[in-house]
Amino acid sequence: MKYTNVSNVKDYEKLSFSERHFLGFWYRLPMYYEINNEETFEEYWKKNYPIQFFVRNTTDNILITLEVWKDNIIDNTWRRLFPRNAWARKTIPHTYSDKTELIKNFLFASIIDFEENEDIDMTDWESNEKMSDARKRITLCYDFVKNQLPKQEQQIEKLLHETYGGLELKDILNRPHDKEQELRKLEEKLEEDIQYYLTEIVQLRNYLWT
């Protein structure tokens, strides 16, 4: 059934009977609505086609309700078995985890998933200076999470083992503290970097869509 090429009730009333009806009794819908303070199409149909309006409006409401129920059923069954955001489910553990770690792991996982699984080439990153700058910052965030962070963590883990591994407490207390100072500096630097890139990701959140 084709639509009528009008946008308000006044023009709708001026249409011929055949232009306004389908099969001689079924009123046609307008192609688009004009929002103003005049009589609405719904008010016009309710007044001139009370039974048909009731049937069609009730049917539409039932169909919308069924569609919502269907989506809820899918969300509560199928989506639980096959979640859309699988990367997020993998990031959040089933056991307890401090919020400091949850926030860090979730944001870092989001930037990895964005770079590796989203269709980012569909976005025109060179459309303006802000978009171009955002793309560069996203790439730097990804590089840190994917490459630099693991290396820094491994470096700290190695130094931690060299500093305390296999030593008794008296040996640790009686030796020079150069390695402890180096370890502390590396840990502080890593924490600064983590905080910086977490802040960057939050500031870039409006660009993480495709």
C-alpha cells in the first residue's frame, strides 16, 4: 500500500477519495508527519474512522509488545549463551576482583577490541583535525596496552625475581638497596603510564564507535 504525499491534515483532506483510501475503505498513511499545533493525523482518523483506527492502533500496539517480548526472550536466552560483547565477558572474572583492576582491565580490553574487531576503516578519520588527532591517540593507547604494557610488566617481574627470589630476609636486609630503588622507579613509571592511558581512553570514548 503506497503512502500519501502529504505532511499535514489540511492537505490530507484535500486529497481525492481514491488518493486517501486503499481498496475503497482503508485510509492511507502519510509519507511523513509535520509537527505543528494543528490537528494530528491520529485525531483525524480517530474522529473519521473510529473503528478502523481502533483496530489498526490496537494491532500496532500488540505487534510492538510482541516485538519487545521477543527481544527480551532473545536477550535472556540466546544472548546469554552467545553474548554480543564477548570481549567484555572474558574481561570480567567470575571470581572477586578489586574495582581498580576491573576498571583498568575493562578499559584496556575495550581499546584492543575496538582496534582489532571493529570496522574502523569505515570511519573518515581525516574529516577534520579533531578526528585525526583522536585516531592518533587511539593508536597510541592500543600500542601501549598491546605492546608496551606487557614488556614493562615483564621487566618488573624479572627484576622482582632478581631482587627477592630465593633470598632469605637477612640477605635482603644486609645487601645494597639499588635493585629495590630501581624496582620502585619502574613500578611508579608503570602506574603513571597506566593512569595516563586510562584517562586517554575515557576522554576518547565518544570516538570509539563505528
